[in-house]
Amino acid sequence: MIKEITLKELNPAHFISDKVNEIKNIVGKNTAINALSGGVDSSVVTMLGHQALGRNLKTVFIENGLMREGESVQVKGFFKKLGISIDVVDARKEFFAALKGITNPEEKREAITQTFYKNVFGKIVRESGAKFLLQGTILTDVDETVAGIKRQHNVFEQLGIDPQTAFGYRIIEPLIQLRKEGVRKAGKALGLPPELFDRIPFPGPALSARVIGEATPERIETVRKATAVVECLLKNTVAFQYMAILHEDRVTGMRNGKRDFGQQIEVRCWDSKDARTATPTKLSFETLEHLAQEILKNVPGIVSVTYNIATKPPSTIEAV
């Protein structure tokens, strides 16, 4: 049973000190490694790890082909300003090969998990000689996985999986007692810029979690372009999270006076505190019209744009 540290209970300075010492004691003089995605969880883990281990922590950004536009360059730039060097590893071929032909949501998540931990990251760990992986698992990830709502790619022990046996390295999870707002609070105390500690959440399976059906390079590129529009137009809202979802069904539309079987983008925008429950943000109709116009103009092949108005539950924040 994991003991939650609530937002009210959290003392960021004490938490940081405890976790830095915990990481030091576990890793000792060995080498550890962590994968940085640019999300708040992995960014906070990167800062904790570097405070604890310095040069004994190797940080990598896995370019899996499933990230947002310009993500690796942007994230590497953020951390360069903080004095932390990031290695970018191109693994696009491996991830798209693993996803080929898969449409089932849980099978997609499992393919990404196995490709990341066993193949791509496993190789990096072996070559680096690292014995430990620092990872940004938070309590909500565990709750959703154990409840059977959605298998989060970074949850193992609670499913009876021993990473040491399965992958050959031990996983350290310094954030596992916190929920998202607690992680943000710790990130601010660690000196992360708002662009990192206050970023909207982004799923571990990245944009593949926003493609219903097979996540091909072409379909990922479609949802990537739609994501750029949605994030640009909604960045000044106070919403917890917002995103574009690419549907699988073809939709009848019209283009140049002729019938056009195109694709559909669903926009989601959520108000939430901790991602356990969420309600759709009440965006103005003018905002929704603007979103639709910009998506139709900038994303080839889209003929329909919808807005999700279901709550969580029964919906979930991500689609897949």
C-alpha cells in the first residue's frame, strides 16, 4: 500500500531533501539513468536525480516518433539552460515497427512498454552500465492500472512484474506518493521554469494514445498537426489538459463541390485537480469555431471536428 502525500501535507523542501537522500542511498556510487519526455513528472525526476547523483545520472530523450512538434529540441534547450546535458536517441523505426498492425488500445500500450523498456531502453542501459532507472510514476498511474481502467506504461510492481528480472535493472520511483499538483509544487521548488513544471500532462504512450486504431507514421503526423493547433489556441485557458484525438472512422464531407471521405478530429479540454475526475471545460462557441476552422485549414484530410462533453467518469482524459 502506497502512502499518499497529499497537496496539503506536502512540504516541498522536505520532500526534495528526503528523495535526494533516498536516491543517493539506493544508487550509491553506481550509475543511474533516466528518460526525459519533457512532461512535468519526468522533468522533476531529472532534477531530483541530478541533485542526488550529478554526473552519475545519464539523462536521455527517446525520440520515438510519437512526440509533439519540435519536442526534443525544445526540451533539450530547457535543460541546457539548467546546466543538464541530454542525449537524444532516435528510436522511431523500433516504435513504429512494434505498433504496426495493432489497433487494440491495451495491445498498443503493451507494445510501447515492451519496446521502450526491453528493447530501446534496455540497450541504452546495457551500454551505459547503469543498474538503476529513475522514473516519474505518480500515484494516479498506479490507481488507474490497479483498478483496470487503463494500463499505464510505467507501472510494474503492482502488477507483479519485477523489472530486475524482466529488464535487467531496478526502477526507482521518487514521485510515487504524489499526484500531479504535488509534482508541480515540487518542480517549482526545484527551480524548474513554469514552461516545465506547469506544462499540461502528456501521456507516456505519447500521441499513440490520441490515435484511435493503428498508430501509423501518417496518422501520428495528422494528430501531431492537430495537437499543435489545439495547444496554441487553448494555452491561455486555465484548463488542466487539452488535446486532439484522431478517430478511426471515415467521415463524409465535401471539398471543392464533391464528396470527400475524410477524417475526424475530436477536441478534448478538461477541468481537473488530480486527473481522478474531470469535467469538460466550458469553452465559448467562438473558441470552438476558431479551433474547428484552424484544424480544417491546417490539418490535411480532416473534414469533421467535434468537442467532447462527457465527464470523467465515465470518459477518461486520454482516448486510448
